[in-house]
Amino acid sequence: MLNCMAIFFVLLMHAAQLAHFGDKTNSYFLATNLVQTICIPAVYIFFMNSGATLLDYRESKTTKSFFIHRFKRVVVPFAFWTLLYYIYDTRYTAFPGPSFHSHPGIHDFIYAFSHNQINNIFWFFYAIIALYLATPIFSTLIHEHKALLASVVVIWFVFNDGISYVEGLTHLSLYTEYINQPLLASSYLGYFIAGYLIRINYFSHKTENILILVGVLTLLMGIINTLIQGKLALFRNIGPFFYSVAIVLLIKRLGNQIKSESVLHCFTVLSGASLGIYILHPLFYAVCDKLVFHASVKGWDQYLRVLNNPIHIFVLPIFAYIVMATAILILKRSKIVRTILP
């Protein structure tokens, strides 16, 4: 259920790019900003799901088999589609994500790959691979040191959402290289571990209720900030951590109430298309925009009008999810396709 929600949130956010490239003169500028605010937990939910399912990998496999499986499932598709997008980007482009390369070559490819300038939505792969590399370390703590894992989440939150919010309120620069912890402050480790702690019911029911309440409040504050266009510092710089946690907790409770095996099976099947949708949706959006609106990102002024079209913003994500999920699940019956779209 979380995977399906997360990828649909991704589709919504990437169809609502007017929020980042338009201005108040665009009729749907406010609406797209609200979409961004509501859907922001998308990739963070993926991180939490990964932590929930992978942090206890030692229960069923060795570290070697863990890395082999992760390599096949993530690194191989990442490498394949990065190269394919680079080749595609030498003549065409899509939006959002792919970056046009007018002077392709080995040096340009290495630089672009190192700086995530081939398909910038692939930042997810860079981040998740870093978390995989850290997993064997933190997996040793799951039995006797759960409180330590929870402490890591707290420290991560302080260095990320916490300090950022206080900086916004006080207008003070609080970061310093002398206390900054790169793994905790610049990665998504907090989401990864929090997902696992939620899955094993580490938090009491009362604590979960508090986390849900705080998550809902941060969402409401984010919506207010969007509506008032960031005019009050109290509502600015609110991180998505608590909101993301609240979603995971609520979906977990909802999932526990579903007794229908057919419904659960449906979500299980659909979730198998999520990574494929994530990889391919910029191309799908580009094709749809060309066919429906006769526009592409290369003609920016015309394409900006497409980004302000309600069909592109609200209808395209639904259409994309239905068509792409169906097509990917059919194609994945082939072993070769499963190698590049796991």
C-alpha cells in the first residue's frame, strides 16, 4: 500500500512542476504548490519501506547474498537506465529529470554521472545505495540495541528538520562543520531506521498517536505556509519527517484492518510496478505531452503553458499510473525485462 501511494505521489509531484518553474501569474500555481506540499513524503516513504524490509536481512540471508540481491535489483537497473537516458539526452529530452547533453563523450558522461546530471530524479538511487552500504552496520543493532537505533533517528532529526526549522525562526546559521555528522546529517538514514522501528512496533500505541498528531499538524502548517506564500516564519522550513512517519503509521493501521486476501494481493502486485514507473515516467510524460499538447520542454514558453494545464497536472498522473503499471506488470513476465525493471 505504501509503495503504491509513494509512486503515485511521485507522479503527482512531477506533473505539478509549475510550482517550481511558474509564478503567481499562472492560474494553477497555488494548486501545484499544494500538490507539492501534500505529496512531499513520496520518496521518503520508499526509504522507510526499505528500512522496514531490509534492516533485519540477517534473519534470512548472509551479508554477501544481501549485497548480491541489492546489486541485481537496484544497481543493475540504475546503471542500465542511466546509460540509456544519457544516450537519449544527446538528441532528445524529457521532463522532469533528464538533462540534455549537447557535447556527449566519456569525460562528459563521467562528470554527469558523478554529479547526478543525467537524470536528476535518479538521486533516489544514489541515496538508497548509500543506505544499503550502511545497512550491515546498523543491522547488528536490531536485537539488543533498538534504543540506540531510536537515538540515531533522533540525532538525524535534530541535524536535519530540527536545526533547519530553528534557523528559519531565528535567522541564525546554526550549522558548523565541527559538529556535523555526514552520515546523519546528509543522508536519509533517519527515514530508513524509522521505517524498521515502526514495522516492529517499537513505539507504544500512545507514542504512535502522538507521532500521528504531530505529523498531521506539520502537514497543516505546510498547507498554511503554502496558502500564505511563506509570509510567516512560524510556518516555514517545516521538514517532512513527522508527516512521512504519520502516513506510514496510518497506512500500517489501515493495512492491519484489511482482511480481504484479494485486496492485499492487488496491492502486492501493483507495488511490483513502482520502481519501473519511477524509472520510466519522464519518458511517458514526454510522449503524452507531445501527443496531447504538441509541446516539449525544448520549447519552454509553450511547455510552461502545458505545466499550467489542469489535464497535465491532475489527469496525467492517474492515466500514467494505470497505463504504466499495467504495461510494466505484463512486460515483467519476461526474465530479461525483470533484470532492468525489477
